[in-house]
Amino acid sequence: MGTVKQKSNKKTQLDKDHDGKLTFDEILKVLDFDESKYNGTSEEIIDENMNFYREVYSKKVTEPKFAQLTYNEVYDETGLRRVLTKDEYPRSNATLLTLVRNQELKDIVHTIRQIESTWNHNFHYPYTFISDEEFTQEFKDTVKRHTSGDCFFEIIPQSIWSKPSNIDPEREKLGIQKLIDNGVQYASMESYHNMCRFNSGWFYRLEGLKKFKWYWRFEPKTDYYCSIDYDIFKFMEDNDKTYGFTISLYDDPLTVETLWPVTMEFIKQNPQYVNPNGAFNWLTDSVQNPEYTRLANGYSTCHFWSNFEIADMDFYRGEAYSKWIDALEEAGGFYYERWGDAPVHSVGVALFEDKSKIHWFRDIGYHHSPYKSIPNSDKCSAPEDSGYFAPEDVYSQNCLSNWIKYEMTYKELQQY
């Protein structure tokens, strides 16, 4: 049986030892693309990575051991424990956030009930519901009945939601037809392209979100399997984290064919924005799916699955990410291809932020069909064993093994 050859440690010395900003030549060295870094068959590599994934998941986890944690409880002078009320608890500047429509009411309530029962009943964080159409009174009344925090409803202005005027209709038509011919899902749905663009570079600019720093994105018809006792937002805040995720996947390379070249051109003009301790190996891996990296012109297509993410919107509002989004907008790949918010968020945070500020939530059990993250924890209840990822025919889409191998330190792996 062949074995995976991991990338040389030589390539990662810059992100460990470089004290200043990287030059563009140095960036090119750490973002190289080499198809020869593996042996064995594709099936063997996938099996090895899945076995490694299961090995990591087999370790029993609790809550983070080496981190500052905040609980909603106080003890009086006699030692009796008391849970603070909604009005007493000092919350972070944060919101639970979802882009949802009226017809998804049943599915969003399904998710809200799980978030409340596993976590938010202790902390009472507010919810923000956003849509490009007005919410019905039934929608508003129903979600309010199921939430312990305040509810806000934001309507996306058409000037933000709609396709921008710089998109060439003929080029867009040709690009969409190419995607359709290759069986790319949602290729012809303009609303889907609008959503990807909005979630990539616009949601955090909404007037109703300007008052918040942190968000936890959740989706209709998703499942949360594990009880979490500590304040997740304060965990991010107190432990200097910027972005949190549960699942990492590969994307369809045809949807992001020019995302990497456009990004590299931006970096060529702005090398000062690249963090010397970025997640470069994860971004450029060519071991498990080398054809993906080739078709995406050097980008592995690995991304954090953004239907669950917890992040600092001030990172998006910062100079590096904002100027990069401007470059993506000008290139038009949200419509000429189908750039998704997951790869955009992932490339942005992996290039422009220190990878130590990206956190894998090993203790959060999560499901968005067909993928699952099921920790080995006494606080979790799930229909499959810990380590279950997805049906066998999509094992090749699991990129979490790469994140663990390439970007996590031994100390981080021992955190739980």
C-alpha cells in the first residue's frame, strides 16, 4: 500500500520564523503547487486520510482544557450555584445569524430549537434573521416563540443583493453554460450567485449588523448534537480567535477556477496583507485531489464549510479583506463562475490571518446533509458513531485531515 508523503517542513519555515511581512517572492515560495508530493493510488490516499480522521475523532473530548472559558453561573457566599438571568448575564457583542426565507420557517425552527437546547438557553444571545424579501408576521411570531434571546429582522437592499452592473452578460452566459455542461449545481440560479456574493462580502455591511462584532452563522434544517456549557463567543474573544469551524471540505474546482489567479494578482500588488503565519499548506495541497488543485490553478479548493461558522466581522471589515473583496468584485467570478462564500471566507482568513486564530470546534456536533461532525463526547447524542463523516462515496471530499496535519500544532491537538 502506498503512503502519503507530507509536504516538506522546509516550506513552512517562513510562517513559523518570519518576523516581518513577506515579500511577493517569499509568498510564491510558500504558495507553490507541486503534483509530485504523493505516491500510492487515489483510493489509498483517501483511505489513509479517513483512517487518520477517525483516529483523531476516536479520542474522547470534553471542552477546551487550555483556554479561558466563561460559564453562566455564579456562587453565593455559601457555595450555592445560581444561573444568571437573561438581563443579568454580560454577553459579548454578538448575534446568531441566518439568511432565511419565509418558506423555510419550519426548517429554521428545527435548528433554533437545537441551538437553544444545547447552548443558548444558558446565554440568551440575540438572533438576526436576514432576507431579500419581507418577513411575514407569522415568521416573526413563530421564531420569537422559540428563542430565548431578542430577535432582529433585516431586509437586504436590492442595491446590495442584485447582480452588479459591471457583469458582462455575454461572458456570464458562456461561463454559466460551461458550468451547466459540467453538471455544476445551481449554476443557472441567479439568486444563488447573489447569495454567494452577499455572504462573501456584504452581509457584515448591513446596517443592522454594524452594531455587532461576532456572529454565529446557522442554517435551516441543520442539527446540533452536543451540549456546550461555556460561552462560545467569549471563548473566541478571550482566546484571541478570529474564525471557528467544524467541517472542512473540497470545493468543485470549476466553480473557483480563477479565484486563485485573481487572488495571486491581488497579492502581487499587496504582499503586505499576507500573514507570515498563514495556512499555506492547506490552501495549496495537491495530495488527495491533485486534479482539483490543477483545475483551480494552484488552490486546493479546501475550505471551511461556512453554513456553520463563528467569526469576527471586524476581520472582514479590515483593510486586507475589504480591498481583496473589491478585487473579487471587479473580476466578476461570483457570476462568471460560481465563487462560493465558503472558499472566499476560507482563502481570506487563511491568507490574511494568523492560522493560530482559526479554531476547529472539536466539541460541537454538527450536521448539514450529507456531512456530519460527531465528536466522541459524553455530551453528544448522535445517530452514528463518533468519527462518522458522510457516505463512503464522498470520502474524497473530506479536507479536515489536511487541516489537522498541516496547520495544527501538537498543543492544539491536545487542547480537549
